[in-house]
Amino acid sequence: MKILEINGSTGKSTLLVGEKLANLATYLPPSQTVIITDGNVRHLYGDQFPEGRVIEIGMGEGIKTLETVQDIFRELVALQADRTLFIVGIGGGIVCDITGFVASTYLRGVRFGFVATTLLAQVDAGVGGKNGVNFSGYKNMVGVFNQPEFVICDPEVLRTLSVQDRGCGLAEVVKHAAITDDRLFGYLEKNVAEVLSLSSEAVQRMVYDSVVIKSEIVNRDEKERGERRKLNFGHTFGHALEKVHRVPHGEAVSIGMMAAAKLSAKKGRLADAQVVRLGNLLELLNLPTRMAVDKAKVIDALRHDKKRENDMVHFVILRRLGEAVVEQIPLPELEAVIHELF
């Protein structure tokens, strides 16, 4: 097991890479514990859960709403849960997001931690202290910054992931490599078979390197006022595609990264050969690099992006594979990119 830390304004978050779900009880306080999970995770791994009340929620982006949060609040009130409560989210990114938001707002905040059970949650969604839900179909429009006390990343639970869920996580690993680590990018290129099969060596490399990258960035910029914006590479277009076309997160981010790379080349920041290299890796990992879209609806979704300030969007541009910068791009310019590239 490898241990990393994020020291945020809301407290320290300990990232336990390689720890087991079965050891979760050793990290829990003696006070009341409530577990939030989904039906699939409970079916597969419920026998490893520690003692405590389990609140089961639905699955998919459609349940990541304030209505789900309200349902959980009602159960906590019925349990007479007080401020000694500890909440554990056991699941993927959606479970972690909802758990963190509930824990941060119930009784003005109670303690919480995660067991991340998907590759996406282990390399990205469960790490960094962003907790939120969707609103009116727009991604993560309501949320808070608050660090979980711990995040357990158990490699064993990744064996049961679907191909689509693997893709969601792999897209985020490529993102981390593209914005800050050309060595990780090279590793992914040279070990495609191992990466796709989630071999033990590949999982250890991808999860640990991604957590190191994200934890270092979050330690420097917890509230996303500067450098942390780099972690949104591919997400500006990606979130719009998710909203309009219900594309899985990894596929949307993959297409978004290609669009961002092409914009980077168009602005003279990135060599065309690097754009091709990124596209080749994504395709080798069975991730899409293009799709037909409803341009008007995607543009409307862009106008509601939470990274927008007036008529400008904080957009991540690549200088090379392994180096990114954030630039303010006029919204009309991004709209023009959609007309040109999609």
C-alpha cells in the first residue's frame, strides 16, 4: 500500500492506494456509521462492508440530483443521526459525489470517507474534495469543496468493471498524462494490452501516478482558482456532449480532449504530430475521437458551463503532451470550433 496526502482548507485527506475494502473498519471511528452505495456494488461486495446502516441509491447520472440528496437526508433524520455521524461512500464517482455533498451539508457538515470502486473514482472522481450533484441536466452545478478523511483505492474491486466503466477511467488517466506527465503517456502507448486488461502492474502505475498528479495539483490549488483548472482538459466540450447526447463520461472526455488538442494546434500552441499521437492512443484504448452532434444544443450547453465568466471560458490548451496551460477563450471562438470540428 502507498499513502499520499492532500492538505486542504477543510482538513487532511489520506489517499490509500492498494488498501483493501475488507480493511475499511479499521479507518472508522467508534461513532455511528452510515454507508451510501449503489445496488451493484452492494451485490458484489456487500459481504465485505463493515457493520452499519446501508443507504442504497440508484445508478447512473440520472440519480445524481438534489432529489436523491433529499431522500438520503430523510433517512438520516429517521435514524436520528447527529454530528458524531461518519458517512462512507462505497462506489464509483456518482456515489462519491453524492456522499461528499450529503456529508458536507447534513447538520452543516459531518465526517466522511470513500472507498472508490471504479477506475474513474480511483484516479479522479474520488480524489480532490469536489462534491456535487447535477441540476436541470447540467453537470455538477450544485456542490462544495470538502476533503474526505480518506479514500481507499482497492485494486481488487476493479476486476468486475464493465468495458464502458474501464473506458471512463482510462480517459481520465490519459488526461492526467496529457496535461502533466509525458512519461505516463509513453507508458500507456507501450503497454496498451496490459492497460486494457487492467493488469496488476498497469493498475498500480495508472492509479498511483494519477493520484500523485491530482494530489499535488490540489495541494497547490484546492479551490480551482488557477492550476487546478488544468484538470478540466477535455471536460468543457465533454460535459456538453454528456448533457446533450447522454454519452458516457469517458467517451465524452475523449472526444473533448481531441477537440481541445485540435484547438491548441489551430492556435499554434501544439504540433500537429502531437494531436495525431493523442488521437492514436485514444483509439488504441477503444475510446472515440469524433462523433456527430446537435451543434445548437451543444453550444447552448457550453453557455451554461460553470467555468464560464461572462463571455469567456477558462479553457485548457496543450503546449505539448505533458504540458498544459489555461487560457481564457471567448465563447464565440469555442462555438466556432464546434461548427468546424464536429
